[in-house]
Amino acid sequence: MSDYILQLEDISKFFGPVIALNGVTLRLKRGEVHCLLGDNGAGKSTLIKTLAGVHLADKGQYLVNGAPVRFRSPRDALDAGIATVYQDLALVPLMSVARNFFMGREPVRKLFGVLPVMDHASAEAIATEKLGEMGIRVRNAGQMIGTMSGGEKQCLAIARAIHFGAQVLILDEPTAALGVKQSANVLKLILKARQRGISVIFITHNANHAYPVGDSFTLLNRGKSLGTYAKADISKEALLDMMAGGAEMKTLMEDLEGVTI
């Protein structure tokens, strides 16, 4: 069995003349948190969609458990145990916590012994239990999800993916729109997922959030990889410097000295 649960080897993706990804390699070990870092326009979204089965790579190879795969839809990725939690979370505000948790996979019971209907009691009990395991207390899983905080919604989306058997969890900027406390709760949830043996790809532009939970880091810039580093081999300050452009940012700051706005 391969040491890696998921690999992208020398992946490139083109949209007409636009080179969205250019020879990117990303390798995810079993039970690790791999942070994908990059500023806006670095190619993170294209890479996420390639991992999730939305896009087919134009060049390179995608492997799961050491075997080449060619996902033609997100359903193919889900069937292989790869779940993606996007920034919009794919939640419906006017539906209940339980309905959102089981959306498309609702438990059913037979009404009058023949008519299949959703088993709301079972759905609410399971949703409450699974959210509780992730540290989220829900008094009533029948409540509208619109009443939950942003951090609680993130936790629900992650708990849902874990409950339905995700082996790899891809998190798209999960702390981007959250406050300090809610961000901390999501980071704790990432660590809990790792403790369960789930491999996590944490996509973010915030090195301050990535460094405390990450085991390894891949940096993207304009569709190219700037390298992959184990935590023992790179400091948070070095990550920040690479993301900021290093010498380019230093020159810019020097140019701005004395400028009045």
C-alpha cells in the first residue's frame, strides 16, 4: 500500500490560454493535516476542484491509495471517500439541522407499513449525537440551520462528511469569514478529524491558522508550487515571508515609506 492516501503528480490545468495550474505536485499522507497555502489567484480553487472531481487535469496524474484515478464528477470522488467542504458549505438556511445533515441521504421509515417517508426522529437523534462528538451542542436538531453561527455551520458540514465515511477531508477556507473564537473551534475540529485517522487538506491564505494544526505545507503562487515543507523544516515566519513574496514585499514596503495616504 502506498504511503500516500492521495497524490497529485505534476498536474496542469488550462482554460483556453489561461494556465490555472502548472506542474503542481501534492502528496497527502495518511492521517496528516496538509495545508495548501496561497493568496487570491494562486490556483487554490482550481486545485480543490481537481481534487473533488469537478475538473479533469489536462496533464499529470491523480492517484488514490497508489492507484491512478480519473474522476468525472464529484460523486466519483465521494464514492472514493474524498469529501470537500466548500466555503458556501452547501447548506440550506430554511431547512433544519437534521435535514441539512442528511441532505440526499435521509433515513426513511414506512408510513402505514408501505409509504417511505423521512425518519425525522432518527435523523435528529443522529445529527445531535454526531455534532456533540464534534463539540457542538444542539438543543433541537429540528431548528432551522439559519439560527446557527458560522462556526457551528462549518462544524456541521465537517461532521456530516465524517459521518458518511470520508477518508480525506478537503476544507476550502473554513476560517475565512469567522471570528477569532469560531476560527479556534474549527481548528480544534481539524485536529479531532486527524485524531480519528482522517487525512485533511486545509486550504487557506492564513498562515497563522495553518501553522498550529498543519503537519506539512504546500505553497502555491500563480498556479505553480513553491514547494512542500514538513513542519519541522519551516517556521511560521518563513511561511509568511514566502506567501508575502519575500524580497518583492520588502521592496514594496520600502517604496511606501514616507508616503502619506
